[in-house]
Amino acid sequence: MISLFDLFKVGIGPSSSHTVGPMRAAQRFAASLASLDGVARIRVTLYGSLAWTAQGHATDTAVILGLMGESPQSVEPDRVAGIVADVGARGSVVIHGRGIAFDPGADLVLDRDTIPPVHPNTMQFEAFDRAGAVVACVRFCSVGGGFIVHEDATESAGYVQPDVPFDFASGVQLLEQTGRNGLSIAEIVMANEMALRPRAEIEAYLDTIIDVMMACIERGLRQTGTLPGRLKVRRRAAALYERLRAGEGSNARSAHGIMDWISLFAIAVNEENAAGGRVVTAPTNGAAGIIPAVLRYYRDFCPQDSAASTRQGMHDFLLTAAAIGGLFKLNASISGAEVGCQGEVGVASSMAGAGLAAALGGNPLQVENAAEIGMEHHLGMTCDPVAGLVQIPCIERNAFGAVKAINAASLALHGDGIHHVSLDQVIRTMAETGRDMSHRYKETSLGGLAVNLPEC
């Protein structure tokens, strides 16, 4: 079991694996230096995908923030630029009250040639004494969704939760648990989470996740201007929002109008993510707009009996989505650098489709069917961010992923849950497809749109 507290994390954009993960790794390394005397300098080396897209994905910024003790869930986005500028001007970071030399221009090394042995998102942290001798060295892998592990540790070592009442590691086992115990998927996940913490704490966390998601949409609807980076991509959400609002009073509404709102919600979130704003990894930052958009669709466009039932439905949505996301994380990957965008947008669409089907009253078979449909039609999706920025095609992909999720839920709910391709089979296929995919299509910006779209 992978806890929903691990799967849904509040952080800042633009990338969970390239921003949130490296910030957490740098923060952990800085904390480990508390017991060491005589540390005079720090060097950080980024390998693979982290090196290729370091600036576009703000990995360089994340490392500085982490060394300065900042965490993804609490750092104020408006303070980030000032912190980074101060470190650059001083040529040092402050760790446990001590100034330690760290020149981002010289001590943040981008190694694009070395192939990491375990995971393409690998980073090495070294501390030196005044004589230049290494006094501490550790390597972390950022394995997607903000998860980090020591390079010499098994990936699942830190995430297996002991002593839960309804253990499952596959879709088949999950359905067996629901059938044997007469529980929904959401109830299964809630029971497992309650083995780790009180129900009130779980519900409060779900409310926090919902509130951050909705606040991100609202902020994204208000912001104008251009996104950071050399592409100078214009924000579209605010203008689209005004056009949709103006059209609400029209007698000539299009049949597909609701799709425009769904796309708007997803675009609003991912423009915020691209700007380094506060988002929820769901399960990654690059796919952070899909679940909020579908959740907002459920809240605003699906009739409910009361506000209380809507909130419970949103809880069921996220609990169910967490079960599906956990299966992908456990049996395949949610890292674009490992399996391409099918592991980000595809997984998020699968999670959202399952969550919506559950919130609308679907039985476990229908929910599993929705999750399978959501991924089946994202298989093979590459991760090819233009200019190494989480903007083109990432923002629009979230809009399409959200619409596909709703379509998946609708198709599943109109059936009886019996289908030919199982969720486990599609997860296995996604993992195999990712292994076969060229590294050029795995968040390196070395293939696909990243090389065929001229930068202006």
C-alpha cells in the first residue's frame, strides 16, 4: 500500500520529479550535515533527465531551496526568486546557522553524459572540508511524484505500509478485497489509512488537498501575462474564463460547452504549475491539472443532494484515485523520465476516471473498468517538453487527459464492469512500453515536439 499522504502532496511547480523531489533530497542532505563539523563547501551533481532539463524544470532552483532548508509544502512561491538571488550573490548557503560555500554556477554540475545505473533522475550531494576532502556523499533518485529514494535502496523500501487490514498489490487483489468484505474501494483505502492515523486526520488531509486544488484553479483563472522561460507562452485561462462566463447567458449554447469548462480548469492549474505556483502532485506536477479539473466537474456539474454529500463524494473520489495511483506506482512508474508521459498524464487520467466513477456511485468493477480505460488510451504517450519547460505540450495534455477521464467514467458506468482488458494488464503494458521507449522521449527534450517545434 502507498498512502494517499505520499501520493497527494502539496508542493510548488513546475515538476514533482524535477522540482519537488530534488528539493526534498537537498533538504534531507542538508539536515544530515547537522552532526558534521568542518564542512566548507557543497557540490551537487545532476545526472540524466535532471541534467538535461535542469533550468526548464527549475531543478537548479529546487536544489538551492532545499539546501536552505525550504520544503515544497511550505515554501512561499513569491519568496523563491529572492532566496535564489541571495544565494547566488553570496556564493553560499546557510545550513544549521552556518554559511557553507555553494556557488550555483560552479557547484551545481549538470552531467549529461554519465548514465545513472538505477534511475534516470539521479542526483549526488557531496560535502567537502577546507582541505577539499569529501566528508559526506549521498546519491538520491527522484522516482516520480516527488518520491525520493537512496540510490542503493529498493524503490519500494520506504513506502510499504505494515499491518493494514486490507492489503492489495494488484487490481485483482483490490477487487477480491472489495468482494470478500462488501466494501467499496474508497472504504478499503480509508480502513487501511486508519491503521496509520485517526480518521479525523485523514479527512482533514483530504479537505486540505481539495482546498489547495480548488484554490489553484481559482488563482489560475485570475492570472494573466506570460509564463516563465524563453518560449514566452501566454497564459490563456483568464481570457478563456471570461469568454465562457460571457457565453453563459446566451441562448445558443453548444452541446460540448461543459468540455470547455473542464479544459479551462485543467489549463488554469497547469499554468499555475508552469509558473512555479502551489499545486498538488496528483500524482505528479506535470499532470497536476487532471484530477482537480475532474473533481471540479463533479462538484459543479454533477447534481448532488447536498453540500455534505458532495464533500463525501469528493473524499470517495480521492480515496479511490489513491488506490489506482498506488497500483501504478507500485507495479510500473509515475515518472516521465522513466516511462514517458503515459506515466504522468496517463496515470492521472486513470486515477481521475476511477475517482469520478466511484463518486457517481459506480461499483468496484465499474471503477476498475474506468481506470483501465483511462490508461489504455494513453499508452505510448511520450514526454517531450519543448525547451525543457512544463508548458508545451504539457498544459493542453492535462485538458485532454481530464476529458478522457470523464469519458472513461461515463463508458464504465454505462456498462456492467465486465471487460476484456484488466487494469493489471494495462499497467503491465504501460511498464513494458516505457521500458521499450527511447530515452529521447522520456523528459530529456531530445525528441518529439521538443526538437521539431522551432523555438521563437
